[in-house]
Amino acid sequence: MFEPQPEPDERDYLNPIKDGETHRIRIIGANENPETFIQAWQVFDAESNPHRAQFEQGKPCPKDLKEIANKEGDLPKVVWIFTIFHVDWGRAMIWNIHQKTIKEPILAYSKNAAWGDPRNYILEIKRTGSGQFDTEYKITALPPIEPPDQKIIDIMNEAAIDVRACLTDSNPFGALTAAGDQEDIQQVVKKVPIESDGGIRKPVSAMDVLGRMRDNAPPGPDQETAPPMRDGEPY
């Protein structure tokens, strides 16, 4: 029988979720870590290119985004853009949500004392329907309730995602590594040491030093458990 094994989906972004799909994810992003969670105004132009600006409570959508939306007969939407771990694919991903029918169930779970911080359990998301009026999303929280394990944290750290890059249409994957390396290398390169190699003294590259710094660095606080949720914030 010709039955190849299912191949993993190579998407970096969970959306759009298609009709009939079910995904199990863990939310990783948090308000207190802006590289992992942002709220933004979002519109699309005639070529379906996204345009975004940081959302600030009490401030209106920027004029240039409103003009794009008006041309397309649409309205600017406030989206959540945050990091997630896809349980079934074992991948670090980004989820961009504008639908209230997804936001509200997640917020309801976060405010439910029996569940609490949605980073501490799996969320199952299922979509049915494909049209504007027949599409429904079902969000179900799944036990156990516990912080993500070290394997998940390692995968997320390796992805080095900075969702703020989405505001400038840059690549958010690896953005933290790129920014961190440039800053660290500039500090390290000022004092590059010399080491001996079989009697030959040669400089050690800044990248070598940076690697050793990371190897010897103590684990960060986010490598043990997820940070606590602040009162009044989604995550």
C-alpha cells in the first residue's frame, strides 16, 4: 500500500488556520517580554502586504494606516503578535490574531482561576468553515497545568524570535541573535585575547569569545519557569 508518512508543516506562522485544521500550541509570549508579544494596528494594501504600527492604549491608529485601510474599504485592526510553541510539530512559531472569537476565549481562560496563565497549558485551536459568515473557532484548554519544560524553552531560545521586527516588515526569526551578537561583539572585540597554539600565539576571534561567554553564562530566569502573569494583562 502506498502510504507515505505525514510530513511536517514548514510554516513559521500559524495563521491562516485553514478550514478543518486543528492545532495544539503553547503560548510563550508575554507582555512583560516585548520581544515575544506585541499589540499592533494592522492593515493590508492592494497587494496584500501588511502595514503595522505599535498599538498604544488611548491613542488612535496612525493616519497613514487609516488611509491605506480606507482605500481598501477596510478598517484597521488591533492584532496580537506573539511567540508560540507548536506541540505537534515541535516548532517555534508566531501567531498573529485579530479575531475576537479567538482572543476572547484565551482571555476567559486566563481569568479563570482553574486555569490561569495560558502559558502553563496547551491550547487546542480548531477551525470550521471557510467563509466570512460561517467560520468558527473552537479554543479548548488541555491539562496538565504546568510551565513549559526545558526542551520547549531551548527550542524557543534557539529560534531567537523578536516579534517587534514585524513592525518594520523584517524577519523576526533570529532577530534576537543578530541584535545581541552585534552588541556583544562590539564589546568583546575591544579586548580580543591572545592564546597559544603549539607555540604560535594567535588572536581569538570575537565570535569564539562570544560563544565562550554564552557557554559559561548562568541560566537566565526564563530558563526555569515561565514568568508570572501580571494582573490586568492578557499574558
